Amino acid sequence: MIERMERQFTLLFLFLLFSIISFSQQEKSAQAYPKIVGFTSILHPIVTFDKNGSSFNFKDSYTVGIPVGINVLKSDKIGFSFEITPYIKTEKGMDKVSNFLFHPGIMFRFEYGFTFITRMAFETSGRYGLTPVFNKILIRTKNVNYLTAISVPLRFGSDKPSSVGLGLQFGISF
């Protein structure tokens, strides 16, 4: 089963990589829609709250997410985002991939580089939920945009209490 999932993930990764390369080499006019944009970033979960209290990243362990995705922009106002995020956890001198997140969502785009993304969340840990994301493009260049985001993951399931968290993300879109 794990080998099958590894093959599927490898095929998905290769498809995403090929799509990003293909679309980045095509000439597009500034206002041509639909438009496809790739992105990658680093996500630092900061804190998670549940009925048992709070859990802070960096305290006893360090977890980092590496989101990679594709945005399909329908217009200047709306789009669809497809994101996958592996999480790596370091604890007591050991590190491992601790979770994998499938994270599709609808993008609501506003003026001045602000975007609100309503993501569904499906984790290999068995958790599921929603993640509102508040995104802001900080620097625009001809080839890439530099961005930051604040995420608020709401999670349920897997015989754990419901939780809400806060994360900080930095990345590029191209």
C-alpha cells in the first residue's frame, strides 16, 4: 500500500513539475485568463489550540511544511488553488515526514495583492477540516512574486480533540 502511494505521489509530483515548466515557457498576455501560476513556500506552524491547551512549535520539537501547488486563475477576482504539503518534524535529534496534506481551495483575489483562500484539508494522519488563508504578495517582479500568508487550520477527526492553529508562510509564485 505504501509503495503504491509512493508511486502515485511520484507521478503527481512529475505531472505538477511538467505542468509548471510547460506553462512557464509559454508567452501569455498580462490579462489572458484562465491563467496558471505555480507556487512553493515554507510554512511554519506557530501554535495549535484544543480543549487540552496549547501546543507551540519550536518548544519540544520543530515542524515545517513545504507547500507546493498550482493556482488556476479564472479572473482578477477568483481562482482555484491545488496544494500539497509534506510536513517534516524534528524531535530529539531525529527527523521524519510526519504528515502529508492535500489542500484544495477557492481563491478570492482583491486589489493590492491580497487574496483570501478557503481551503479544504485532508491529512494522512486522518485529520480533516478547513484552512482559511490570508495571503499578500509583497514584491512583484517580471518572473516571480514574493508572498507571505497567515493560515488558520481548523482540524477534526482521528480520535483527537478539535483544534485551531496559526501558521506563518513565506514563498514565491511563478
